[in-house]
Amino acid sequence: MAAKQSAHLSKNVLQMKFMQRSVLRMEKEQNEEERQKIIDDEHWALDLQEYKTKESDFLENQSYTTCEELLFGRQSYQGFNPEIEKLMKVHSEEKEAQKSEQKEKEESVGDAEMAQRYSSLMGIIAKKFTKKRQRSEEKSNQNEDDEPSRKKFMKPSE
């Protein structure tokens, strides 16, 4: 109660000689309160370095609709809510378009792969239409080439 009254005292009264002790005591209390506030504020602050958040390799999605493969969020049947039915139709068409594009990308063949397949196919077809005489000549040519490269068993020298 004395603190409340002293707060309302004038500046001149507080400067009087007999009031100096109470003024010092009030200043000490204020300083102590300020120090306590500073200590309390610092007490809950951590002096840690801020870590940089690196990008994650995983996708985070709060919704479980992708796991359950659920349909469009709102449903309407038999013309009950035509606006929602239109949204459902647009949403399903978009999903089908995405699936077809993905399937097309998976099944498509690149230019280099197509050229390789075509060249191997042409070799197979050319072999199919060769005559027996040409096939036998090719085999004999291959055998002649293979003979010098073959190594024979050598007896060990004593």
C-alpha cells in the first residue's frame, strides 16, 4: 500500500531528505523486477545455431486420399447437385487424361531404340530369304575363318 501511495507523491516530496530511503528502495525493487523479467526471457531462449532445412526426398501429403485412391471429395447422384456433378466429371476426365499420358510415355519407343530394332529385324529377314546354297557358303566361310583361331591341344614337353 505504501508503494501505491509513493507512486502518487510529487517529485519534490520524493526529493526530500527523509524520503530518500524509500526512493532508493523503490528503485531497487524496480531494478530487481526488470532483472527477473530479463532472466525469465533468457531462460526460455536457446542459443543454438539455426539449422538449414534440406529438401526432402519424400513427398509429404496430409491427405490420405492418395493412399486410399478415393474419388472426388464431394459426391452427387441423380442430378441432386448439378454443379458438383460437373466438377466430378471434369475431375474424372483430368485423371483419365493423366493416366493415358503416363501410359503412353511408358509404352512409347525412342528413335534410337526403333532404329536398333529395325536394323536387327532387317538382318533376320535377310537371313530368312537367303537360298540354301548361300547359307551353306556363308557357313563354310565362317568355318574357314574360325579354324586358324582354334587352338589345339599341345602335349607337355618333358
